[in-house]
Amino acid sequence: MSDKQKPRRVCDGIERSETRGCSRRQLLAAGVSGLTAITIAPRLASARVKVKDGLESAGALAFGPGNVLFVGDTKGAAVHAFELSSADINPQTKAVMGDARTFHGRNLIQGIDRKLAALLGTSRDQIVINDLLVHRPSKQIFLSVHRGRGPDAAPVVVGVNGNQLNVLDLDAMPHSKVRIADVPRQEILEFGQPERNLAITDITYYEGEIFVAGISNEEFASKLRRIRYPFNDRVSISSVEIWHSVHAEFETRAPIIKHLVREINNAPYLIAVYACTPLVRIPLTLLRDGSHVHGETIGELGYGSTPVDMVRYIDATDGKEYLLVTNNSRGATRVAFADIDQAAPMPVNVPHNFGPAGVPQYPIALTGALHMDLVDEQWAVVIRHYPGDSARLDLHTLPLPFFFDRADQIVEMNWPGGPDPFGYHTSKPKYRCSRRRPM
């Protein structure tokens, strides 16, 4: 059955279900090939599945309490909440990440786009990986993926189990969703990007609420939505305006790309990064329904780039907490949270400042990363283009605090009998990870 032929149930407001999943016969009837080579785990189906309550696209991912997985659905104009059970999660706590002592990561899955294509019965050019998220207690990695491109792309959420991939059987999970109003329709940006793809750019869970960034169809497009979970019929919407030092103007259209919540002097703030690339601080107390919020621009990360991901971590070499922002066309940027907390807002109504500027910043040599998250206090996982072959896409690990894999480089220390200035081969691990949890 083609995507166009699938019946869709479209309802307003909140929807909940506890339906069972598709049988193997039904999955085969859906026309997905390659099932004989794939093990189907309990409550997992190795094929494209139709979620009966309307998951039309799978984008931003976030975990909430009790193993609730939030999935942003830009096409369906909704945020979905799927309640994962223990049978849906495969612990990866014994997985070998690499050798942090020698700054050496490893490929968890080489050519992950090809493996996804084989799983979903298509070609690698029809695979789009929209987000990556780690379930911290189990260390299992989850991906939001589209099979196909364009309006008929089929959404799936995929779990990584060792070197195997499994599609979560979302139909079998308790599920609820909340609608997002006033999303863009068919509008196109100047160079062809559909505005609808920016309706939900990121989701963060904090103390019983999700914070959803994106744009609307209004002239004042940039929005932050604040939604209680479990969902009810209320969505608090704030319009957000910022000073963009590169353009030397106040802006109301470009959306937040990534955000997180941090407490500063016992008060919660949203720390957000925008495209091209202001770093902004917003008190949660200002995010009230119908409010027009002026975010404090505290940094400019440098023109000509779009953020991809942001993570917070503790550097075991100095015990300090940092924010790391990866970008699509330059290396990553590290900013100390102590500086974010106390940074003064950048001046407004001044000439162009192309950055980096504002809050102190430090470059990290991390390029080619399409998506990233932390596995634990010692390891990050990235989907990246292999440095030696940009056509190859790998699921790869990187050791903290430098997010650097020595195996990617040609250095004197790699030669047999070469120098060992950091004690790679002769000493115990030089960098130990703190057990302190980030705020």
C-alpha cells in the first residue's frame, strides 16, 4: 500500500491510544523487503509501520519521565508522546565505545545510511536521518528517520542494538499527542527550503513541561511553545525577538535551532542557539501565553553557519561545565556555562559584528557531525561523514572532553615506537570523568 493510499485519522486537540502493532503478515503486505534477514524483537518491527494516531513525520526527539519519548511531527503539526516499556529498550551499558585513554573512538555502525536503507527496503539516497537521541539510563541510541524524501516520506523511529537496527513498533505503545497550531503551510524560503520543516526545530523536557521551538505562519514567526505533560488542551505560545549582531537588526522570523534549560541563581533559563548564529538567554518566567519576549543575545558564534546540535558536559580536566555547539560548515564551539550565566547582553543598535563575539568561546576541532548526543560522562556519539570519504556516513563514538579521535589524524605518535608525550601507552588514563551530574 502506498503512502498516498494510507487512511489517516485527523482530529483536533489531544488524542490517546493503546493499540496493538502490525503483524509480520501485515508488514510483508506493506511491501517492505528484506525481512527474512532481520530479527524481530518483542514489540519491535523491522519494517515501515503506520502509526494509527497520525505520526506523519519524525523529527526532533526528546526523552521525558518514565521512558516517554517525544517526537516532533512537523507535517502532522503535533508533538507525540510514546511510552516505551522495558521491552522496547535494549540496554547497551556493556557496549565498547573505544579507548578514551588514547583518544580513540570507534564505529558503532559503519555506513549507517546504507544499513538503514537495507532495513527499510530502499536506497541510501532515500534515507534522511532527522535526529539522534541517547536514552541515558540504558545508553541505547535512537534515531528519527524518513524513508523517502518529500511529502510522501514515511517516518520511523529506529533503535540501535549493538550493530543491529530495529524499527520501534510505535503502534503497540501507549501514545498521546498535542496539536501545534498556526504552522506554515506551503510557504517556501528564498532558496527552496519548506517553512513547514521549521515548524518544530527542537524539544526540551523540564519539570513537567516540554518547550517546543519553531516557527508559525504569522509575520512574527519565531515561537516558543510551553506544554504541560501529560498533555491537556493548553499550549502556551510566546513570540521571541532577538538582536542579531551579524545582520545588525532585531529579528522575529528565524527560529531557535537548539535549546536546553539551565538554572542560573536558582532561576530557570532557556539557553538557545539560532541560525547564523546568536547565542541567547531567556528566563522561563517570561514565557507566558501571548507574550512578546525579547531574548538576551549574549554571544555571536560566527556568521555563515547553522547550528546542528548542542550538548552540555563536564570537562574532567578542570571540573567545569561547558556547552558544546556543533555547526554545519565550521568546527564546534565550546562555551563555559559560568560565562553564560554572567554574560552581559551584547549591545544593540550598533554596526554589524560578524563574530565570534560576546561571551568567551573556544573552538573544538569537530567537523562533519550531522547529529550528536552524549552517551555518558566519557563518550559522545555522532553521525558523521567519515573524514577519509565524505560519501560514507558512520555512527561513531568520540571521547570527551576534546571530542577528538586520534585515529582520524596522521601524527608522530601514531608511528610504531613514536613519541608518547601524553602517556598514551605507558600510563593510566590521563583524563578521568567526574561523577558530578550537569544541572
